Amino acid sequence: MSAQPLKVGIVQHSNSDDLASNIQKTEQGIREAASQGAKLVVLQELHRSLYFCQTEETDLFDLAEPIPGPSTDFYGQLAKELNVVIVTSLFEKRATGLYHNTAVVIENDGSIAGKYRKMHIPDDPGFYEKFYFTPGDMGFTPIHTSVGKLGVLVCWDQWFPEGARLMAMAGAEILIYPTAIGWDPRDDQAEQIRQRDAWIISQRAHAIANGVPVISVNRVGHESDPSKQSDGILFWGNSFVAGPQGEMLLHASENEEQTAVVELDQARSESVRRIWPYLRDRRIDHYQDLCKIYRD
């Protein structure tokens, strides 16, 4: 792990059905982060469009694109111009009838360093992702970049400690989660707070249990349900960067668009993992049942 500090940027914004406007916001955020010295910029999940999984509609597959494709070309040019590594999140068309929710890491020379296909796919009211996305088939493998080994996962993966652990076991130096999560506006405030806090706590726990920083980037704003069967989703923002003991290094607004940059002390992970050697003390000789769905 590099001992050099690393400035990371997060780009949190609202989305509309105007794709060009969304892309402009994203580009503006990347440029702003780079101007503040960021060498790694992380974008929110499916930042090109509205979060389209509120309904099941075949016409929405038109939003998907190949990788490499127009978006990777665009962000590749931007990464090269600004000398930054970009973690982008795309609706991947692998073949007609076969699509993935895919994070792509663009190296600072504009090339594709690697990609990750979302492994855990939710299917809940307002989050009908199983209709759109085939579960990933690339496993949990860090992506090697000029800023380190990045353990990139996506949104619903946040709730599963197994994915974070496997990334760390393969040498990931930072865990990264592009995200699109929000409230049902009909939930009362107490329930909303519980949900938001659980989301933050679970990811800070991944940082602690693996001794590495976590970067989680969410969107903001209300997006209506096209079917009118619900009150839509109020995305709760709260993008954050946590250090290797779960300490909050950056915590973005709940309802405002925000680009922010924070410096990671990468040597700190080395120190923390020497003091708290969880990998040393794992009892893998007694973990076989973790490969079962349930211990009947």
C-alpha cells in the first residue's frame, strides 16, 4: 500500500430525464474535484439517467450501452485531460436481453483499468432491479490502478460483508460503493432515520472489519414513480468517506448537490491493520458453513 496521501473526490447530484443535463452535471463535478487536487473521483450509481428501476418497462433497455462505448470514451477523454482516475457507473448492454449494472474504472491515461458487475441484485417495491440486471459474473476482484487497488462494488452490495471481505482478502486498499438509495416519502421520520443510519453504519463496519477506507457516493433529490403506484423515491444523499477505523472523513449533505474532496492517509490503513489484525485471527477452519444459504 502506498504511503503517499491520496485526495479523493465525490460527486453527488440530482438527476432528471434530460441525459445531456445529467452528463453535464457529472462532468462539472469531476472538473471541480480535479481542480481541488483529487486524483480519484467517484460517481454515484447510474448517474447518466433517472433511477429507472422504479417500474418494469422494456423500452428503458434503450438506456443501456456497450462497454467500451460512448460513456467510457467520454470519461476516458476526461480522465486523461484531468489526470484523474474515475469510477463511473453504467447500464451495460452485454447482448440483447443480457444487461448488467456495471461500475467501470477509468485510468488517468483514459484507458479502462477494469470493471465490476453488480453481484447482489435487489427486487423491492421501487427497486425492481432483477427485471433489468443479470447478476454479475466477475466475482470480487480489486482493480489495479495508478492510485492503488480499488475494491469496487455497487449499492445493494453494501449490505453484504462477504463482498467487502473478499475484496480486502484480494488486496483492495479502498472499498468503493456507487449508490442510488433513498426513502419512500410515506415512511415517517423515525423510520427514515433508522434506514439512513443503518446504511451508514453497515458500510463503516466494512471499513473497520477490513482496515481500509470506504467511499460511498449517493444521489439526492426526489424522483417520481412513472407508474404513479407510489410516491417515488426521495434519495437521501449522505455520500461519505470513512477511514480504516470507520471514522468519518467526509460527510456530504442529505439534500444538496455537492462535490467534495478529502485526503486519505493511506499509511494509516497499514498502521491500523497492524494493531487490529483481523485477517490474522480469522478461523477459516470453522467457516465452511458460510458457503451454505442457511444452517438448517
